[in-house]
Amino acid sequence: MIRHLLRDDDLTPAEQREVLDLADVMKADRYGHRPLEGPRPVAVVFDKSSTRTRISFEVGIAQLGGTALIVDAKASQLGRGETIADTARVLSRYVDAIVWRTGDQSRIEEMASAATVPVVNALTDQFHPCQVLADLQTVRERFGRLAGLTMTYLGDGANNMAHSLLLGGATAGMTVRVCAPEGFAPDAEVLRDAKHRAGDTGGSVELVADPAAAAEGAQVLVTDTWVSMGQEDDGLDRMAPFRPLQVNDALLARADASAIVLHCLPAHRGDEITDEVIDGPRSAVWDEAENRLHAQKALLTWLLDRR
Ligand code: CP
Ligand code: NVA
């Protein structure tokens, strides 16, 4: 059966562990695993800008022995209105997997339903599951475990990172706290699904309005831009209500003494995170960025193993 990764809870808790274990194996020997030898081709398609996702997939696919076809959707017929389903059917005849960064989640669902190869979400408006696999790998390498740890996300609770941290963290058995300004709460269905998943894993999901209370005792603080791609002109005030959520030294002091700080990047220094924190001893953001490479190599290997 073809498996896709469209959102974080597409992996069961056991499957998530398998992918994270494999990510550690990939990291320990970056040139030693070549399951895409052939070279097997993978299409990596972008409707939105990217630095990390694009380069980590291109490098990772090459290290696995495969060939990455990086496609700017605007320069393809997809950008001129060819249907998603027809694109999926055609790409499936050429490549072994399709990785896509796009807008609404319904678009990648449509791609997956017409594709006959695995489809991977490289960020949609609603989810960023590849990022959260890397985040979980980073947390696990620092703490040796995931279950039972508290991970607090401060920022836009309705964006892709908040939703993926909720689903991915709950799958890992973590306590996931979300601290968002009024009007920026997570999607109710995602919250329900995360709570349901947490019920299976011993994790939990909490919405905490006060940033200091949300940070209190947490092992992981996570933040993200207050203005995601596509939200630049949405008419909402994405500055003033968010300022109290800034991850700075005072907020970090509320967290556990061993706490680490994550940010998927790109960062807006001085807004959601200060220079002192992102450049400080508690920052794990550069390991986190590196782990995109290892986690995605593991994910592609795992998905292609299941075909
Ligand atoms: N974190 C992340 O996905 O970065 P890019 O937008 O640069 O790919
Ligand atoms: N929430 C951000 C993540 C960027 C990697 C965005 O969608 O722009």
C-alpha cells in the first residue's frame, strides 16, 4: 500500500519512532545509505519560497543515491492551471516520490489521492510534518526521550507549525502546550485529533493563555514567525498581540533549567525571538536545521520501503 506523509498523525506512534530511529542511523553515517541508488528520481515541487526544505531534500536525495528534480511550480504547467490530479498522474509515471510545498492542505490531499507514488508534505498552510520530525529528532538527541517531556509553542496557534507540533508531539507522548494570542487559537479539529492521539500515547495537549505560565517548567520552548508565508496582507495585527510571547531571556528563565529552544527558521530576530536566545547556549536551532536532512532521508527511505 502506498503511504504518504500529509500530516503528522499519518504516522502511528510506533511508525514515528521507526522513522526517528532511522533518522539517527542516517545522521551517524551520512554517506553510508543508498536505497535510492539507480538513481531513483524524486520530484520536489515548490509553490512557495524555501531555503532549508529545498536544499535538505536535494542534498538528502543525492546522498541516498537518488536524483532530485527541483520544480518551481510557477514555471510548470501546474502554475498555468493544469489540474493537481493530472499533474499527480503524470509525475507518478516519472518519479518514485513527490514532495510538495503548497498552500491549502486540500491541494496536497488531492495530489495524494491521484498519485501512485508516496506524496510528502513539505509545508502547507496547515501542517509542516517534515519540520516536526526534525524537531523531535533534535529533542530526543538532547534528552534521550520524548514521552513525558513538556514542549511549549508560543506564537500563531493556527499556523502550520502549531498544528504539526500538536499532532507530532502528541504522537510522541509529549505534553504540548500552545500559547497564542486571542483569535489565533489552533484549529478545533486539529486540537481534537491531537487530544485523541495524546489519549493513546500518555501525552497531553494544553492551551495556556499566559506566556510565563506556558513556559513554566517546560523542557522545550518553540517559536515561529508571527507572519507565515501568504499571511503578509491578511489584515490582522500580527505584531502587538504577539509581543508578550517573544522568546527572550526572561521567558526562558521560567522554563526548566535544562530547556532547549527551537525555531524552524527563518527567524525574525527581535520579534518572536531575541538574538540572546537564538545565539545563546540553550538554542538548538542549528542542530534542528541540520536534522531536516537526516529526518527527511529517513522518511523517504521508510516510505519507499513500504511500496
Ligand atoms: N523551516 C523551513 O521549512 O525553512 P524553509 O522555508 O527555508 O524551507
Ligand atoms: N509558519 C512558517 C513556517 C516557515 C518554515 C510559514 O509558513 O511561513
